Amino acid sequence: MRRFDDRQQILGRLGEARDVVTAETGAGLRASDVRASAWAKLAARIESSGLSLGDSDPKGLQRKMIAAGYRSPSAPKVFTLVRLLLIFALPIAIVVPQLLSSEPKSLFILYLQGAGLAAMGLFLPSLFLTAKADRRRQEILNDFPDSLDLMLVCVEAGMGLEAALDRVGREMAISHPLVSEMLSQTTLELRAGAGREEALRNMADRTGVDEIRAFSTLLIQSDKLGSSIATTLRIYASEMREKRRMRAEEKAHRLPVLLSIPLVACMLPTMIGVLMLPAIIRVIREVVPAMAGGG
């Protein structure tokens, strides 16, 4: 009886912790939604004034924004607006105070600084977007094998693919939020009436990860050919775990090469100085006076 009470207390604590995390996540999402809506309103006002914020490749930019986690329809326009603001804001913030100072620099130097800062304002948002998308892809890639194992357990327990995706998405909401978001959105598409092939391909396109795209293709082929989804999940989960182990080993083998750079640049000159300093002092004290007296 006491063991049952302890179990109930533990489950109660876990439920309270989950509620706290969910509340904090919801508050963060609401704050981010408010900021996103403010930027979207600003972009809409600017476009209504006659300035177009469209990109030369809107579909490509939309895919990049989705891969970085920005799924709002107005996200590409906000991105273009931020780039335009940085192009003018960075040179104004750095060059104008120097121009108004008591001893301004030459116009050529100020022109070079302004051009360089404008180029930074043009390319920094793209670099930030690419880096964020790469981090999200890497996190999804590292967490996906765990979701495959849970999905395999659900399918072998008798669940369908949609129910398994929904269950795994809810279970991994705290441990692997990106994978949970990916699976939950796919489940919502399936419930909204999208076909299984369409929903799986959309999941692969949103993430931009080759392994997710291969996983979606395998599920589509298994569904069309009528083969066992459990067998497909078991084989692919094993392959994904092996790939994750190989990536970890690759990073471990790269460490000695990466460590050699600071060792050579920082420690080697210090060691050479420590070893050579006594000899240099002895030469200065004995050999140099002898050579000067002998001369």
C-alpha cells in the first residue's frame, strides 16, 4: 500500500512539473507571437505605402524560413524588412557619429566603413538564418532515432501510423521539442484530411533533413507496397542509431586535429621561451661581455 502511495506521489509531482513546463512554454510562445505580429504589422504598413518587400525567390526564402523555425506567412517580408533596416542602421550608427565629431576622418575612410557596414547588414541576416536552420536540422537529426524507437513500440502495440505519430509527438514534447513539433504538425495535417503521402512529404520539406526525407519515402513505399511498417521502422531506426554513433566517432577523431591549433599557437611559443630563456640569459651575461672585451 505504501509503494502505491509513493507511486501516486511521484506521478503527481511529474504532472505538476509538466504543467509548469507547459505554462512556461505557452508564455514564451505568446510573447514570441506578440513580437511576430508587431513585425508583421510593420511590414504590412510599409507595403501598403508602396514599398515592396518581396524577394526575388519567394519560394526558396519561404523554405529557408520554415527550416529555421519561422512558419508565419509574413516571415519572408519581415526578413526582407530587417535586412533593409540593417543596411541603413549600421552605417548611420557608426559613420554619422564619426562624421559629426570634432576630428572627423577622411571621407574615403568613412565611405569604406559605410560600404562595409551596409554589406554586413545585407549578409548578416542570411548568415543568421542559415546558422539557425543548420542548428535545428542537427538537433532534429540527433533526436530522431529516439522517436523512431518509440514509434516502433507504438506500431508493434497495434497502433496505426497516425496514432503512433500523435502519441510519440505528445510524449517527446519536453525531451525533444523540435521532433515533437514536427510529428504533431504532420498529425494535424493527417487529421485535416491530407493524404498520408502528402503529409509525409510536407514533413520532409519542412525539416530539410535528408534522413527525414528518406524516412518519409520509406513509409510511403511501405504503404503503397503493403509491407510491414514495423519492419521498416526497426531497420531504419537501427540505421539511424548507427549513423549517430558514426557522427559521434567522427567528432571524437577530429578533436586532436582541432586541439593542435591552439597548442601550436599558444603553448608551443611559451614552451620554447621557457626552455631557451636560461640559455639566452647565460649568453648575455658571459658570451657577450667576453666578445666585447676580446674585440
